Amino acid sequence: MRVRRAVTIGRKMETERDVTRVLVVDDEELQRTALASMIKLWGYAVETAADGQEALEKLASFDAHVIVTDLNMPRMNGQELLKRLKEDGDAPPAIVQTAYGSLETAVNMVHDLGAFWFLEKPVQSQALRLLLERAATHEKLAEHAERLERQLSNQGLLGEMVGSSPKMREVFSLIQQVAPSRAAVLITGESGTGKELAARAIHALSPRRGGPFVALNCAAMPDSLMESELFGHEKGAFTGAVDRRAGCFELAQNGTVLLDEIGDMPVALQAKLLRVLEDSRVRRLGGKSEIQLDVRILAATNSPLEAAIREGRFREDLFYRLNVFPIPLPPLRDRKDDLPSLAAALLGDLNRKHGTKVTDVSKEVLERFRAYNWPGNVRELRNVVERAVILAGEGTILPSHLSASFGGSGSTAPSAPAAAASNSEELRIPVGSTIEQAERALIELTLEHTRHNKTRAAEVLGISQKTLFNKLKEYGAQTAGA
Ligand SMILES: Nc1ncnc2c1ncn2[C@@H]1O[C@H](COP(=O)(O)OP(=O)(O)OP(=O)(O)O)[C@@H](O)[C@H]1O
Ligand SMILES: [Mg+2]
């Protein structure tokens, strides 16, 4: 039944995307046509059937969003119809019309057969109209969710996360399971495996998605600053606190906080953090009153916390508080099947960023990607593809767009063709050259490769366009074209 509906939906979507389809089932002809024309007037597409049997037949080609059915009918009654649809696992919401005396049956149908609601005969048109609207919204939401789910699983996507390998599917499933809850999640994985991306996906799939997502990197700041970043401070709380400031928990009120690189948080702060997590309350440094928090906590780390606990650098009680639901992210080398889809997704993203028109990655390049170990994981892949996109500008990424040293050290296959990079890619600088000469040679070679696109050349070289322009002026190389 699923398949039938999916197919029908696909076929009908072009023409009838927004029209809600209603099937009216009633054995009394007058009643049936009167109902049908009234519902049509309200803007629905309507089909009719004289009993349950005919309804099933109609449904094979008419993909109803809502069914309005009578109870007592010859051949197959309304109850049997709903039972059959339920068994098929794909019943659209049904509004049951009941005659005097069959109220109990109708109530049971709502309970046992999932009927949407019932209406006593004679049916009040306003009540029916309202119920139809509700039932249709309900069904369309379900259909939308189903279509989304199907798209996600077909493309191996979760938000911005790409991956269809079994390992990534497992990660997606964990994210989908935990997202709707309030549970603390500890995301672990090597650098560049997508921990922050996973945290954002959890937030985006949670009921808090409308609230803020605030990430605090515990490794990137001095200990003295971190306390105030976490909890906030009042004006004059310490020297330099010239203004009152909200901490990350307050900023994330009704949303999600990601405590990134949590393993780097100083032990003294860990105790304070634990207290905030347990009380769901925070007090700014130098503040008097406490602020009630409604914040979901996610934490990420690339160093195993178990080792830090053994060495006394991480509090065990905090670990248990954060590790309610662990999500380990696999390193890229363990899911190389994801390389083509990752590369394709990165191309799209990087084309937008650089205004380039690169369409794909050549087979040879993908082979070299496969042979490589990717110690820097997806972030490293992104960097490699970014450089290649800038150099290629359009068309296909070829081995010549990879840096000459690519695959040298991290390669798993000793015979990886790293040294096979074309000569025009390599710069040979004889000992005895000055820095200036070397720099000029590199700039000129890069320009050649970007077909004299200075914006791209500056990006590859990691210098500003202005610097590049000044250097070219110096070399008297303005002949390089626009
Ligand atoms: N599954 C994925 N699909 C698409 N892009 C990804 C995926 N995983 C990571 N990325 C990209 O790789 C880069 C690194 O990801 P992210 O910052 O989430 O990693 P991280 O694990 O937090 O790294 P670090 O430990 O260094 O902070 C980002 O540009 C991100 O968009
Ligand atoms: Mg990170």
C-alpha cells in the first residue's frame, strides 16, 4: 500500500499538489451526492464510493488525503473499510458519520482503528468543514514528513551532513533518536570529523530549533576569560569588567549550548559547570540573583575523556552528567565509501563560495582520495577540494589540481601516484635563489594555473588581492591580463 501511494503521490504532484482530495463513502445515493457537491464547493477534489469495497477500489487510483465514510453499508461497512486500511498500514484520516444508536461503534473506531473523528447524522456542514480542514492538515504534515524522510535517506543527508556509509547512517539514526529529547549528548571524534556539524543537526532537529544555538570553544580561550564566557558577569565583577555581560548559558536560553573541546576545561571550572547543570540555574560573576535556565547541553571532544579522568584532568561526575547519550563520529579513513558524495557536496558549497563552476571530480582524483588516509578528516578533504576548485575554476577536478605533495605522507598505499603530478605543477628553486625570486616564481606559476585570475591566485597563495597586485606591479608584470 505504501508503494502504491508513494507512486500516486509522485504522479499527481505536478497537477494537484495543493488540492486536498476527499473520498466520500455512502450507500445512499442522495446523501452521497449532496455531501460530495458540498465538499467540492469548499474547494476539495472529491470522489465517491457506494460502499467499503468500492472505496478500496477507488483508493487504488485516487490518493485521498481524507475519507468521509458512512458506517452501515452493504458488501463492506465503514468499520471493515477502516480495518482493512489500517492493516495495509496506510490509512488516510477518516471522518465517520454515525446514525443514532451507533455512537459506541464510532468511539471504538476512533480508539481502535485510528478514525480521525465522528459526526452524528444529520451531519452539520460547519462541523464537517472544520473537521475536514484539520484532518487534511494532519495528513499533509504526515505526508510532508514522510517525503522528507525518504529524501534524506535516499541522498544520505542529514541537514548539512553527508554520508551514506553504514557508519554514517548509524550516526544519523543516533542523532534522529536523541534530537527530540532534552538529553545531554557527548559527541566524540577526531578533529575534522564533523562534531560541530552533528551538534547543529541535533539542535535543528529538536523542538528547540527556533531558539539559539551557542557554541563555546573551551580550548580557544584563557581560563580567566572562560568563566565569564560561561556564566556571564556583572559590571565591576573583576578588573576589566566594564559592562554587564550575559554568559553562554543565558544567551542560549530556550536553545542549545555546545561546549566544544570540553576536555580542555580547567578542573576548577568543571566543578562550577556541574553545579549549573544540576541546578539548571546560573549566577553571573559578581551577581546576586540566579537565573533559571532552560538550555540543552551538548559537549564535544576530540580527546578521549576516559584518559583525562584517569589522569585527574577531568571530573568523573561531570563526565557522567555529559555522557548521557554518546555519539562517536567515525574518522573519514573508516568510511571511504562516503568520499564521492562528500566531494560532490563540497563542490556545490565551494562553487557557491568562490563563484566557480566545477562540475565533478575525475576518477583518478577519487582514486587518490581513496588511497589517502585523511588524518584531518572531512576538514582536510574540504581544504584539498577548495584548493582544487579554485585552481580548476570550471569543469572536472583533475590530478593536476591537487598539490604536488598530496597523498605523500598520509597515503595508505605506498605506490600512490603522488609523485606523478605534472611538472608544470612543481616549482624547482635552485639553491642560491633569493626569497624574492622564489616568491615571484611561485606567484607566476600560480597565476598560470588560475589562468591569470588574480582573485583565485591570491586565495591559493593565502595573500590579499592587494598584496598580489602590489607584487605584480613590482615585477612589472601587469601584462598578466585583467
Ligand atoms: N558528514 C559531513 N558532511 C559534510 N561536511 C562535513 C561532514 N563532516 C564534517 N564536514 C565539514 O568538515 C569541516 C569540519 O567539521 P566540524 O567543524 O564539524 O568538525 P569538528 O569535528 O568539530 O572538528 P574539530 O575537532 O577540529 O573542531 C566543516 O567544514 C564541516 O562542514
Ligand atoms: Mg569543532
